[in-house]
Amino acid sequence: MQRRVQKTESMTDAAFAVAIAETTDATCAADTTHAAEAADGVETEARHRRAADAGDVTSMSVLGALLLRRGDLDAAEGYLRAATAEGDRAAANNLGVLLHQRGYADEAAGWWRIAAVAGSAAAAHALGRHFRERGDEPGAEYWLRQSAEQGHALGAYALADLLEHRSDVGAERWLRAAAEQGHREAAYRLARTLERTALADPHGAFGLGRGTGSRPAGRDVDAPAPLEAPEPTEVPGGPRTGTGHRARTDGGKAVSGRGRVDDGPVAGPGPGRMGEAEQWYRQAAARGHRRAALHLGAILEQRGELKEAGRWYLTAAKEGEPRAACALGFLLRDAGDEESAAVWWLRAAQDGDGNAANALGALHAARGEQQTAERWYRAAMDAGDVNGAYNLGLLCAAQDRTPQAEQWYRRAAYAGHREAANALAVLLLQAGDHTGAEPWFSKAAEAGSVDAAFNLGILHAGRDEDRTALAWYQRAAAAGHTDASLQVGMALLRDGKSQEAERHLRCAAGGGSAEAAFRLAGVLDARQPPPGPPGLGEPMPEKTECEEWYERAAQQGHRRAQVRVGMLAAARGDMESAAHWYREAAESGSRNGAFNLGLLLAREGSEREAALWWSRAANEGHGRAALRLALLAARRGELTEGQRWCARAVELGPAEVAERAARLRDALHQELTA
């Protein structure tokens, strides 16, 4: 009898495996294949009908399942009830499904209980789902656990969902059990769990003590997918499952939420939980789970495997995942294919992705198509992306529409956009509203805006509140703000802490600050003796580190650095290089550069050109240049001109120059009155 019942269940459940249309992940391709093999068309149904009418219980159960799948509930009910009366548990299970479809949930639960007590894992799953829908979580857990412990994948998944809802650590075990049987939603959610755990514990992420992430910015943690509709059938051959854009206020750059995650792996899935998460994403994605494909693509993109990342983004995008279409657009944009990027952004934006709408807005703004850009930014805002309001503020500010810019900045800032709060504060500060600006700077800084922390430093420094200013500079510097690192370094230099200052100046100089490179070179320069001229026949000495930093600053147009590089080159005997850097500085408006260039030219016999540069320097307030011009005029016999330059030198100083110029003036006066 037991063998006959199990055979009946196998045939019946195979036929019923695709009976419930609303099932999402409950019907895998394998189940459908088994159902097709068992049902085998009209002939099979006719054969089972003849046998059922002759009293064969197995055929009653199979025929009832076939009719139920076809939607002929009236005909199916009679055969299922008849089979159930003969003790067929699969028929009892499927009768519960039929009654549930008709809205008789309590009667359905009664038949599921009968089947579950008889050992049906599928019925236990359905009964557990029934109790959960009624709010009876203890009852739901009991029956779902019965199903899961019998190896039923849907039962394991439903139990995991219940436990996860209660933040029970046991959820992962059952997600894993369902995923190992091929349940794609379980595989996806297991991967999400592993990823979140890895990100919370960087040491466990890759087994390497470094964190990673795979979620593209603007793509928040997905809400768990709803549980699939009840699939209470048992599948022959044992349990199986179904498949189921940093925007700174002075840069005016639009934000599209593109953001990249930090410290991703560099090669291959790691051995830790993050590597395992990738494997489960891959399994779910291979089974057609579009969100898993999206996350897998993000992990691969972080690792630099852009080609494979693009394939997974494309797979998810074609399945209708707008975030994947948006991410694919960014990949194409980064590869230089802006037109194709726009196509995918358009597709994603039309499906309601605010990130993509922002990207389209930025694209059109860069092309000068302001009205189109504004339309897409508004679409992003309507889609719930606060970056849309911020970008509208940037757009209006660039067009000098200050009241509108303030309006959009306020809207974004009230929604929690920290850079919008910073931009609003800058706008208020420019309008002279210091009182109104400070709270917004503070809100932005507390929310993590590095620029706002730096701006608060500037605000307090302007009030001579140096200690408070330094605290904000240090906060911004710790987050990698170049200008803040420079300010901290300069403050430490003023306090005589050159060793600590050097560390901050190196950070700022490495970040591209010419002033920091110049100051760092000065710190290093002060620690070494001045180089003497090379001896006769000796090779020219190599550049020191301080000279390399001076030169880096000079190449960025720092005039004082250009003069200093020229002086060091001259000390080495490299007059050609010295002349080059003095000329660069002089042409940029450096009076010291012009004076030193004049000295070099005079030594080479070009007094006429030297005089031109000294004149420029003297007119800019260089006393020594004025004295040189006075001496040159005296040698030429131009006494009145010499007196004029002497007077200018006395006026400009410094003291020793003024003293020499006064003596020369007196001598010239005696010559004129003799």
C-alpha cells in the first residue's frame, strides 16, 4: 500500500508541479519537464480517466492534478476527493491547493494538515505558509521546520524568510539549504546575507583583512523578494526546488549617483565570505535572477573585470532590471561610447530609475542642452532621487539663477543631501548671511561632507577662532581633503612642529596642491646645508628631494617655487635651467623672478634686457631692482634718472638697500650741483 501511495504521489505531484500560475520561484525547468513527461498530452489523460473511472486510485490522483493544472476545478475536485478518501496523501495535498484557490483557506488547511501528518513535506510547507498569513508565527515555524527538515527546498526558504524577519541567526542555515538545492531566490538572499556580513566585518570579507562592497551607489540593499505562492506538491525522486553617482560646490559638477565602492578585490573571488557571496550570486544569476546578475556585475566591475561585468549587466538589463541598464550605461560611458550609454540610460530612466535620469541630465548639461537637462533632473527628482534636486540647484547656479538655485538646494538639503546642504551654506555665505550659513555647514559636515568640514574651518578662521578652525581642518584632512591637509600642515609649522607638519604637507602635495608642495620643499630645504657650486671637472650634483618638490610646485605654476627652483639650479651651475624658471616666474608676475632674471642677463652682458626686467620688478615694489637701475643709470651718466631710482629704492627698502641708495643719491646730487 505504501509503495502504491508513493507511486501515486510521484505521478500526481509531477503533473501538478506547474499548476499554480502565481508561483514565482516555485516552478523550475526540471519540474516542468517532469510534469510534461507525466502528463503526455491527451492520450495520457484519456488513459488515466479510464483507469480512474474503473476505480484506480493512482489514476484518480493524477487525473485530478491534470485537471487542476488546466483550471477545471469542478472536475478535478471529484477525482481528488475520491483519491483522498482512499488515503492518497498527494491527493489530499492537491485538494488543499484547489480549495485554497477557491478561497476556502480553512478547509484547505485541514487537508494540508492531513497530508502533512502523513509525511508530505510540500503540505507542511503550505500549512506553514497558511499559519504565517494568519499571523500565527509559532505554528508557521513548526510546520515550515517540518517541511525544511525533510529536505523540501521551498519549506527551507520559507522558514529562512520567517527567521530572517525575526533577525534569527538560523536563517542563513536554511537559506543555504534551499540554495544548495537550486532555489535561485534563496541563493540570491544568501549572497546578500554573506555580503552584508562581509562588509560589516572587513577581516572576513576576503580572508585578507580588507573590506569590499559590490553595491553600486544609489542601489540600496534590496528588499527581500516576496515569498512564492504556495507550491504544496511533492516532486518525485525526492525534494527539489523551483527556479524561481563627490560633487563640490565650487566645481559645479552634476551628481548622478554613480559612486564606486571602496577597496574592492583585485583578482578572482577571495576565500572569505565575500568570495562565497559571489559564488551564490553567480548561481542565482545563471538561473535567471536579474538582481543577482546586477550584484554579480557590480562585484566584477569593482574587481576590474569590466567585460564580464558588462555581460551580466546586459543580461539583467534585458530582463528588465533598470539599475543594471543604468550601470551598463556607465560602463559604456567610461569606455567612450557615450551614445550607447545614453540609450541604456534612457531605457532605465523610462523604467523609473532616478540615477539614470540624473546621468541623462548631466549628459545634456555637458552638451549645453540646459532645458533637456532640467527635464531629466526633474524626472530623477520625481523618481525619488534627491540628487535630481541638487543637480537642478547646480544648473540654476551655473546660469546665475540664484533664487531658484537656493530653492533646489534647500529641497535637497531638507531631504538629507549633505552636499546640497554645503552648497546652500556657500550660497548664503556669499550673500552675507553668515548666521544662516553656519547651521547648514554643520549639518553637512556632521552628515559626512568633507567640503563642509573644510568650509567650517574657513568660517571659524575668519573669526580668528583658530583652535575651532583647526579642529574642522583636521577632520576634513583625515578624510583626505587636500586643502584641509595644507591648512593643518601650515598651522603645525607655525607651532614649530615640522615633523607633524611634513606628514600633512605630503598628503596635500600628493593630492595636487602646489602650495603644499612648495611648503613641503621648504621644510626639507631647511634641514639640509645649502649646496655649493660644483668643483672644476666635477659632475653636476643630482637633484635633492626638496628640489623635486619645488619643481613639482613650479610646474603647477607656483611663482615662488619657480624662483626657488631657479636659485637651486643656479647654485648647481645650471644657468640655462635657472634662466628658464626665472623667466617663467617673471612672466607670471613675480618681482623676485624678474630681478633674478635681470641679474643673469646682466652677467651675460645683456644689460638692456636686464634693465627691462629690473624695471618691471621695481615697479612691482622690489627695492634691490630699483637700486640696480640707479647704479646702471649712474654708469651711463644718466644722473637724474639715477636719482629717481635711488629715491624709489630708499622708499622700498629693505634697510641696507635704502642706506646704499641714500648714499648713491647724495653722490649723484653732488655731481649734479658741482
